[in-house]
Amino acid sequence: MNPRGPKVVALGGGHGLYASLSALRRVTDALTAVVTVADDGGSSGRLRRELGVMPPGDLRMALAALCGDDEWGQTWRDVVQHRFRSEGALHDHAVGNLLIVALWELFGQSTPAAPGSPAASERPTAPEQPAATGNPGNPGNPGNPGTADAASAAGAGAGREGPGVVAGLDWVGRLLGAHGRVLPMASVPLDIVADVRGADPLRPGEVVQVRGQVACAKTPGTVEGISLIPSDPPACPEALAAVEDADWVVFGPGSWFTSVLPHLKVPELARALRRTRARRAVALNLAPQPGETDDFSPQNHLEVLQAHAPDLRVDVVLADRAVVDDPDALEKAVGDLGGRLVLADVAAADGSPRHDPALLAQAFVQIFAD
């Protein structure tokens, strides 16, 4: 096995991916996060609408999760997660979102411009970058151990459209000393469309479509499935390469319909996930997501996963033993996906529906060793 640990690709977004990355960075140095890019609310939504960029928020959270436990890592984690509080235009913008977007503009972003935003030819391009050997001011940290050389990536993107999004993320990861690499799942920003039954209480049997990640997450009724706009977006090439080269691919935990399942609706990425030689693990949530998965049992999550990707085989499903009310039903759902069930104590001790990073890491160590 690689002395750095198994090559792991973690898929998701938001707080769920933050939890899995916080655990996985304790297990391996060969870690790549592939992140949903459909957020349309808050700071990310504002930047997306104003500048025509990919929503940076979930990417920022993934980078923050990969920060180390030393003073450098924890300081930069807090910096990129910091939100301004004011009565002006900066209110609720996250510092990390602004930093990521600034680097994208410097390197030439690969996403199409929004109406009214500067044309690609008018955007600044990256200056020539000196070779970098580590984090400025932190010579003891050799940079981002989970990435290809970030300076080379940025240099490749300088002066032309295309690689700017990935180069910018690599440079932020290098600054943070991130223990892994963060990539978008697609090369363009996406919208999620949910098929919702009973969104109108007066028509409980009617199925309507709800568009937008925020609207899908908060909709009344029952979400029955999702699709993406555009329906056939280009996958991030670096993400495809990471999946192909991985030893393990980890789905979840996270918002099932808006963070986990969207990866399976990007056709190129879905094909890569089916064809990879990597083993596949699913980490289940500790509680239903209000709005998205009200009243979902653990096995319901797997049934929905199978409905969205009938040909996807899963090797391991990890669940917290305290939240499994019907082990036999869950075992059957896991078996239908071709996998085995692992029960472990992975919840935080305070009783909240959060994973404890150290306990989750222990569970992953055991899974990867078997």
C-alpha cells in the first residue's frame, strides 16, 4: 500500500463533506475531495449571480476541513471560514469565498460569464508565478501534500481560459497547508431540479419540479428524485482522473439530494464511478435532513441511491449503530447494492447529529484495512 495511505476520493458538499474530510485527513495523505457546485444561496449565490463564477462555498468548506491541527492550519481554517458582519455589501460574505474567486479571476476562470459580467477577454490573467516550495511564512510545511505541484498547475493556467478554477483551488490549498486536494465535480456551475410530491399541501399527490439547491433543501413535500441543469455538464477532468486512480471512493455523509446524489447525475463522472477499480463506501447520515429527507430511514437513503444509479455497486456501507432501528432491513438494502454493512459508534458525544472526526477516522481505518 502507498506509504501515504490509500488513495481516497470523497464526494459530497457542505457540512457532510466537511465531516468526512475531517476524518479522512487523519487516515491518508492521498486525499481528494470532489465537491458539488450547485449552491445558489448566501455568499456563494451572490458571487455566482454577480460574477458568473462557480459557487465557491462548498469548495471553501472542503479546503477548511483539510486544514491541519497545528497553529497554521487552524488559523487559516478560521480565516477562510470567517464571515463579515456589516450593514453593507460585504455582509455575510465568507473570506474564503472572496479569496477563491479572486484567484479564479487572476488565473482565468473556466466558467461562462453571467449576463452583465466582464467577458473572458476582459478578465485579468495570471501573472508569471515563481516556483513555490512551501507555504509563505511556514517553511516547515512543504505545501499541499495531497496535490500535484500547485505552482505548475497555476502556471499551466496562466494566460488562458480553462484550468483557472482548479489552479485557484490548488493555490488556496497550498496557502492553507491543506492535507489533500479539492476539485469541483463539474467544470460549470449547476442547478439542481427536484421532483417533489406534495409541495402544495392542497394537492398532496401532485408532483412538481422545484429548481435551485436552496429551494430543494427547504421544499415542503417529499423529494422523489433530482436532475441537473445543464443535464450533461462537463465533468472536471482532474476529478475524473482522481476517481480512476483511487483505491477508495467515499459517498456521504451529507444532504442526500443536494450534496451526495448530484455526483451521480453528471454523466462522465457517473461513468467513472461505475468503472473505477476503486472500492466504494457509503457513510450514512446520523439523522434525516429537514426538508430533504424527513422521515427517511437509513435504508431509504440507500434505496434512493440505487434508484439514481442502478448500475453502481457499493462495497461497504457505514452506519452509526445507535441510529439503526431495523438492522435486517438495512442489511437487505446494503446487500441489494452488493456490499456489506459496518456498524460503528461514530457520532459526537454531545448528542447532536454530527460525526466525531476521530471516531469516524477509526471506522475508516478499519474499513480500508479489511
